[in-house]
Amino acid sequence: MTSLIALVLSFSALQEPEARLQKKIEDCSKGISERFVFFLGGSGVFISEDGYCLTNHHVAGTQNQTKITLFSGKQLMAKLVCTDSVGDLSPFKVQGAEGEKFAFVEIGDSDKLEVGQYVVACGNPFGITLPAEDNRMYPTISLGIVSALHRYQGEYFDCIQTDAAVNPGNSGGPLVTLDGKMVGINGRIATRYMNRVNSGVGYAIPSAQIKAFLPGMMKGGEGGKAFHGMLTGLSLEVAPPGPGVRVLGVRPDSAADKAGLRKGDLVTEVNGARIFNRERFLGVTGMHPNGTEISLKVQRGDETIDLKGKLDRYNRMELAGLALPQRPEKTRPKGSGFLGTTIEEAKEGVKVTFVTAGSPADDADLKEGDFLTKLNGKRIADRDDFLSRIWQRKPGDKVKLTVVRDGKELEVEVVLAKHPDD
């Protein structure tokens, strides 16, 4: 009898941690659901009691006002405050009744996350949420872990990777820790074979980046837009991970030149973060607004030097030029369609060297390294030919692209969007 009692007590003790974890997940799920905002085609979350909320730029675009739905089922209008097309973030101000207060999420510290830590993603995948019996709108909750930190995914400069289920419609929704603090905004997923569903690889904009941009964005940014920073005029070595990244060249009178960098320098730290390759350098610098002062630690011969630099406005064409020289751009007609790729000449057609997050090219699952050989069935002669034919079309027009990837030919249909600069 004594051994049976001991066995029961031992089993109960084993269940206790599991029960505590279950309770944490339930409390977190309830709390974040009440703070969730439904955007048409995506997700969002309240960040202040007076009605400010966040979503992805690619969810809301540049529309000045949009209708949103609260957890309670109530619908209200929300006004765009500012937008960041590069960092894929947009704050809105919900227009509630005078003095109305909203439950909001506390923004946590993404720099304190650990790989393997539990996180919860909250969203509206595929727009499946409908009013429940109590007329409330219950978003989808998915549990996962932090799979990796400091992932460089192009203009998702320093993102969080998670295996919490994230699908189209989750974009703009919060990624939260089990204590209910938001550590990221979900925005991208990795896919294969043009299959845009959860693959177990989701990416979130970290709260560290969000905090760096929010103060300026809440004031309206520069003409309603926020701009990322980069150390312009700097050519960096593309090499395997090592004790820093080597400077291959510095353009005179550029931000890099003014910071005191020289050809041959080895940049080992930026703002205290260890640098081990070109992508890590771009990730650390890109998550700050233009005009931000950064500190650099540089190895020059046997000497270690501390430098200060001021970030210029991020320029994706200069970024593409870090590896290959670019021809001068043809002038894009205002109002022309937007695909969202940077391209270079190829033996046949053109090669995709960059895909903008949330762009039509991204939605169509185009990848860096893809070769585009035909547009609407007609062979692409060269880069100028491709750009001219894209720019002849308007936002909303459909184009068919013949894509060669890994030796296989694919047909992709893309709906062009309004250019972010228009």
C-alpha cells in the first residue's frame, strides 16, 4: 500500500510541471487574443491603450484608412500613421469612441530570447476566423519554439525564426513569449515548390527593431514613411564565417569613408554585436533607422580601433552593387506596375538577385537565383528589355513569367502592385 501511494505521488509530481506549462499557454493565448486586431487579409495587435496597433506593410500597403475588427467583434476604422516598406511594418491608429481604452500587448525584449524557448503565434491564417457563438472573433493560436535568432533574410535584416505554425493571413500578427510579451511581428514564411503554406520555418521582425523605429514612426516619419539605414560606400568580402568581415573598398566621401573605414580593415563588432560575415554586418546595421549613429570595432593590422559612423538611407541598389557592379537604372515611369525584384544580366534572360518582402514577386514565391527567361511567352532579351516591358504595365495587371530554377522550368503568374514610391 505504501509503495502504491508513493507511485501515485510520484506520478502527480511529474504532472505538475506539465499542468503549469498548460496553464501558462492558456493564459497567454487568452491574453493575446483579446489584444489581437483583424486586418483585411492579415493580422495585427494593439500596442497602446489609446488605440495604436501594428501590422505588416505588405498587409495594409499605403491605404490611408482601413476597417479593422476587434476580438469583441466590433468593427472600427483605423488610420495609417506611417509605413516602412523595407522593414515591412506599419502602425495604425484605431478611431474608437472618445476616451475608449483598448487592451494592449507589452513589447518585450527580443535580445533576451533563447533558442528552444516556447513562443506563441497569433493570427488569422487563410482568413478562416468567423464570429463564434458569443459573437467574439477568436484568432488562431499556434505554439512553437524559437528555432534560430539573428537570421538575415534580405530586408528581414535580423529576424527571429520559429516553427510555430504561420500561414498566409498570419502576417502582421504577434509572436509572444509565454508571459504574454510581444517579441516579434510575424511576416514571412519559407516555402518550397511554390507551395505557400506552413513549412515549419517562419520569420518574425524582432521587437528590438520595432523599438528602434517606433518613436519616429509614431510621429509620422518623413512624409509618412520610415527609412532604414546602411553604411553606404562600403564593399565587403563575401566569405565563410570568420573573426569579422573584410573591407574590400570604401567610396570617397561616403558614410563609410566619413566613419574612418579603410580598405583591408576587419570589422569585428557593430554596436557590441559580434560580426562574423557580410550578412551579419548588414543584418545589424539594417535594423536601425537612417541617421542612427553606430559604433564599430575594427582590426587594422595589429591595432584594434573604435570608430563611429552615421547611417545613410538604405539603398537596395547599392546593396546589390556590393557584389556586382550595376548598370545605371533606366527611369521608371510613375504609376507603372511593381514586381519587387532586383535583377542582373544572364546568359539567357535575367537573373533575380533580390526579392522584396511582401512584394508581388515574394507572393509568387520567386527566389534569389531564379532565372527569368520569358515574359508573357515572349523571350526576355536583356535587363533593359525586361524592365521596359514590366514598366509598360499598371498595378493590377497580370504577367506570366517563365522561371528556370535548379534546371527545371516553371510558369508563374504575378499580379503587379503599386510601387511603394508612388
